Amino acid sequence: MSLNATPRGERTHITVFGRSNVGKSSVVNAITGQEISVVSPIRGTTTDPVYKAMEMLPIGPVVLIDTAGLDDEGMLGELRKQKTRELIDRTDLALLVIDATAGVDPFYEELLAELYDRKIPVVGVLNKSDARADAAAAQAEAEARLGLDFIPFSATQRTGIKELKQAIIDALPQEDDRFRIVGDLISPGDVVVLVVPIDSAAPKGRLILPQQQTLRDVLDSNAIAVVTQEDQLQAALNRLAVKPRLVITDSQAFSKVAADTPKDVPLTSFSILFARHKGDLNELVRGARAIEKLKDGDRVLIAEACTHHRQSDDIGTVKIPRWLREVTGKQLQLEHVSGYSFPPDLDRYALVIHCGACMLNRRAMLHRIAETQAAGVPIVNYGVLIAYMHGVFPRAIELFPSAMKAWEESDGPKK
């Protein structure tokens, strides 16, 4: 993957919802200008979500998601609807597509209420407007029924595309720092040292995604990046003519890097930066206090958003379980899950330990945190957990005043 290719997790997620056969796939194809989704008059042609990444100025990188109809029928239909509804959890903007020849029914009222309940901005699309002589009346009816503006649209005639793109731009909040990972912590000309271990877990010929993205953000900030391995950190620091503004390390090298980094140089990890960038760092810091409260027999869920080939010293299945045993001295029941969904019975866990979420967008990670809060279960991510267990709290979060306050107010064990 090249450094200037924006990963899906960093893109604004625009999801297309509606009944089967209203033309959702045609809308996606018209917006992208490509035949991405299969189009057919047969109901249920789209079975699994279809993703298309594109640039939409001035928003920047987005991903359009075509979905199965939420009124799909049968056993497979129920599974498709479940997959479609899961997409709501990571949707930044919803396109609600209605067939101008069919009109509005209670299905759309319920769907719109759910989207609004999740605080998701919605743009209405009145597709097949060319197929109805009184399209203006259909538009007025839909707008009055749902209280939502609709863009007259014809995927076949390619009309309404410009207006729809403008409506998307207007509906999304303009956040200049939406993609910043470390840029708000540094200034042009600052030296930032990135500690990147190259071991058996490192992918051949490339850096892992959080390292790539952090490096790119440093460069975008016109700062100077120095990349080194943990056993060369002292030599790298000694050769610098100026004190670095910040040292960022892979979490697994925290202990050595903390020992080798002067106390007056701020230190954090890629995973902690992503905890702030993708989710709620304060809540994840609070979750660290649950580690010392674990008891024999407690269930702990280790959750990863992606699947990967596991090495013999895998972080989620080998290292974290070992560190938990060493730090807590307890016999814990560890369970693992990967993918976009949590188990339905979260309340049976004493703690959820989550990966760095590099493959999730911010809304999806915040939803996961909200799920654990609703279940009354603390959650911590890999970076925060490792920093705590390796004795580098609170140094690893000193850069973030609100996280420090959350840690101090939690009355958790100070290490």
C-alpha cells in the first residue's frame, strides 16, 4: 500500500439505504461514474455490501457503500438485512433512496427515525424521477411525509448527480482536522522520532497501517520524521542536534523505549494516538483501572476489527494473555472475536480489550465503546493496556490533558 492511498478506515462512509429495487446500485454507479454495482430489475440483486472508494472534493476521501434492501425476504434476506443494519453503526452519512414511482410508506419513516436516533445526517434521493410525469408532486409528497428534502434523480438519464453531490457536501460537517493523528501536537520543523520494531510480526516489505498513517501525518505537518528500531533509539537520539518534540513507539517496545527516552521528551505510542484519533481516549484510559480489579474466573473479551494470519507470538492471542497473567496473577477466561460485531451478551465480560481499530472508522469505534458502556463493561485498547501493564502510565498520556484528568479522577491504581 502506498503512503498516499487513504485506507477505508480513514474515509468518510456514505451508505445507501432503501427498499429493494429502488435503484440504490444505479445511484452508486451514477455518483462514481463507474459500473461498480450490478444493476438488475430482479429484486435482491445486491446481496452483500459493495464498497467503492473515491475522492469527493472538498470532502476528500470517501467510501460509498451499496447495500441490500432492508425489506429483503426469506432466511437469506434476514441475514442480508442484518448485514445492512450493521453498516448503520459505521455510517457517517446516509443516502435514503426512494422510488418516485412507488412513493413513501411506513418503512421509510421507521428507517429515517433510526438514522436520526443515531445522529446520522441523511440526504434524500428521489430516484426514477424521469419515470413519473408528476415527479414534482412525488417529491413534495415525500418531503411532507418524512420532513426531509429530496433530490430529484435519474440514474438512467444521469440527471441530479451534480445536485446530489452538492447535497452530500452540505450535509457533512467540515472538519479540517478530521484526519489528523499527531498533527495537532507538533509544529513545522519539529523532530518526531518513530520507533518501529522490525520483528517476526512485522509485515514483509512494509510498515503496519498505523505507522504508515502516523508517518504521513508527520510529513503533512511539515515536521521532520526520524524512523528507527528500538535497539537503535539511543544512537538516533544522540545524533540529533535538537531535542525531539515527541517520541512515538510501537506499544510492544514501550518498556525499552521509555527507559531510553529522556524524561523531558514526551513519549506516547501509535496505538494511543489511534485511541484518540478513532475513539474516546478518556474512556479507554478509564478502562485501564479494571485490570487490577480482575478476579479469578472473570471473562475477558479480546476484540480485533480485522482478521490476519497469527504468528507464534501474536499480540492478541499470545502476548496480551501472558501479560495479563503476569500482572494480575489471576486465572482468567479469555475469549477472542474478530470482525465488525461484538457478541450479543457483552454484560458477561469483566473487561473488553480492543485492538487499535486501524481498519475501523471513528463512528464504528465510538459505537463499539458505546456498546460496552451500555452493557456496563469497561473497555481498553491495546496501546493503553500495554502502556499500563508495562509501567509507563501516566507518562504515555501526559500529552493529553483530558485523558490525564480522566485517569486521575478514576482513582485507578497509579503505576
